[in-house]
Amino acid sequence: MPSVSEKRATFHALHRDGCFVIPNPWDIGSARWLQGMGFKALASTSSGFAWSRGFSDNHVTRDMVLAHLSELVAATDLPVNADFEGGFAHDPAGVASSVKLAVDTGVAGLSIEDSTGDKERPLYDIDTAVARIKAARKAIDEKGGDTLLVGRAENFFVGVPDLDDAIARLKAYSAAGADCLYSPGIKTKEQIAAVVKAVSPKPFNLLIGNAIGIAVKEAEELGVRRISIGGALARAAWGGFIRATKQIVEEGRFDEFANAAAGADLNKFFDADKK
């Protein structure tokens, strides 16, 4: 298995040109399956992990997430980017402390969001948000500096779909030390092109968690460097599970099992994965 330093070097290299998809496993099995499918890097999903533990998104503890990240890093040869929510703190010092703990898990990258969790004030003011990114950057640098930092503008996720404000935030996060920029929720080609241009030459991460009609090739042509899919794979798995259980309860039938993966195929893959 590559060393942590090697994984981080590989992860940085992936962001220099082209476009890659960074899918989001929620446990060891899904991480190893995605590695087996040939993906070049992975990212955790706060929602997928939370659901797997019986919580709603953003309601797991920092210790739970750190343990989960350590498991993912140890389970795969691929670089892992941490969906590290808001850094599990409001103040910059608290963010810095959390980031240092995340770096210790061996992740190759981590993201910090600018959402507050407060419906009345869903985004930190830009000065506070920038101070939080600066704190994360300093914490990473004090740990060696090779962990990639992603700055996230959550405007379109928290009901403040102001593209100009999102761009202003991303540019500020870039200046504060973010290596990659991310504004989940933007969907149109015009929005994507505008954000890519604004943050260039730094890489932009596009979220495709639903069918927005943009393929990998089209995203690459727009200048996107990486595509994450958030909790979409976890939701797809839950979708099959929910349809099957509802059919049993409501109809007393088991037809949905026709769409299930074959146990023999899963056993074959995981047997080979252990060798």
C-alpha cells in the first residue's frame, strides 16, 4: 500500500490537469469496491456516513468522523478526501484543532464549509469564513503542508443562490490558502463556466449528485478538474433497499430482489480484494 505521503502527492497531481471523478463511499466495503472499479481517488460523504450510523446529515460527532476517516484511509490504496463539514467548530481556533486531527488520520485532502447550521444566518460572514480557511491552511502547514485544502461556498445548498457572492467567497478562500474550490449546488453550464473562470488557475470541484445532464467529458470541456457525487451512491443504495422493503410490507412481494447484486459476485470480488 502506498504511504500517506505518496497518496497525498498522487492526489495533488490529479488536480493539475484533466478531469477526474472522485466518488464517495460510506464504508470500507464501498470504498474497496470503488477502488476495484478503477477510480483514482475517493472522498468521504458526510450524509452517506451519517445514514449508515442512523443519523441525519451533519449530526455525527467529530470523533465518529475521525474514526471513519481512519478506516477509509487504511482500507484503500487510493487518496481519500475528507468531507469535513464545517470543521466541527465555529471559531477559527477550533477549526484549526479539528483540521490537525483530520490530517493525522492520513487523508490526502479535506474540505471546510462556510455554512453555519443556523437557518436565520445560514452562511458565515465572509471575514469569518476567510479566517476559518486561513486557520485550516495554517493547521495543515504546521502538519507538513501536503494535505490538499478545499474551500466550499455553500450558497446554493443553504438557500442563498447568489452566484456573485459564491464567486466572491471562492476567490477569497483561494487567496486564504485553499488549493481547490467547490460550490455545491450550481448546475447550469453558464454557472459552471463562470466559477471555473473566476477561480482559475486553481482547480474547481463540481458536484453532480443528481441527473443535471452534464457528462464527464462536458464538465472537462468547461474546465472542471474534479467531479464528486456526494451522497448520491449512498442514496442509490438506500433507494434499492427502500423499494424492496416497501414492496414486502405493502404488497407481500419480493420482485425488487431481481435488481439486487449477486451474492456470488460480491463474494468473488471481496475474496480477490483480500489477496
